Amino acid sequence: MDTHPVANEIDWNPILLRLQMKESRPTPAYPGDLKAALLNHAGLFNHPKGEAAYQMAVEIARLTTCCDPEVVYWFSRIVSLMDA
């Protein structure tokens, strides 16, 4: 079984591999600006709906754990629905 996270031909593994555990958090966290990293990685930094896609991913993640891995997951799902 292939568990390499690819959605809409975007390989999300480079983002996921940067997640790190921190003593102050129960879940892994991205070391830096997750929003900028996701928008750049998906090629949506200057896309008119890039910011909205990220904010939607954060809002969906807030319904459960609101952790960085979940934001990455929801962002990848939203991006797969967009026409980039």
C-alpha cells in the first residue's frame, strides 16, 4: 500500500516531513510559517483564492484537533478541488 501523501499531483510529503514534536504541544507542529509554506508548495501564493483555501482548512481543523498535520490534510483536500 502506498502511503505517500499525494493529492492533485502535489506531493505533500516535503511539508509533512518538516513537522516536529515539541514538548509544549501534544501533536507535531510545523517549524515556521505553515500558511506560507502551504501556499508556496501548492503554487497558490498569488492565487486569488489561496488565502481563502488556507483559512477554510484552518476552520475545518478547528472543529477537531486544530493541529498542523490536520491543517495540511484539509488544505490538500481543498486544493485538489480548485482549478489552480
